[in-house]
Amino acid sequence: MTSAEHEQKRRNFLKEVVDEIRDVPPHEDFYLKASYTVTRFGLRLKVNQEKLFEGEDWNNFKRRDALIKKIEDFLERHTK
């Protein structure tokens, strides 16, 4: 597999993960779903170090896009 193919697969994977988070219905616990999704990939230590889920109102629907961007940036930095 070439480097470009590997990068494309990585991008597709990240898109699927972010889409899964984005698709959480407004009546569900967004914080819980986002937290489970990120830690499912073994990133709990990194989440805690960066305090990813601290200091934000994760269930505020109006802030959802900004929070998704925050998760997307985090995953971009910590997945290879």
C-alpha cells in the first residue's frame, strides 16, 4: 500500500468516525456518545491529557458544530 493510499484510508476512517458523532440525535447524550466513540480507539489517556471533554457544555445543541470540530482536530492529531 502506498503512502497516498494509506492516507486516503485514514481520511475515510476519520470521516466515518466524525459522521457517527455528527449523527447523534439532539435528544441523546452527545457528550456520552462522543466520549465513547473517541475512547473506543484507545485514546482515553490522550483525552485526559488534553482535557478534551472538560470545560464545555457538550449537550448544548447550538455548540455541536464547534465541538465536533474540536473532536475532529483531536482525532486528526492522534490517529495514524
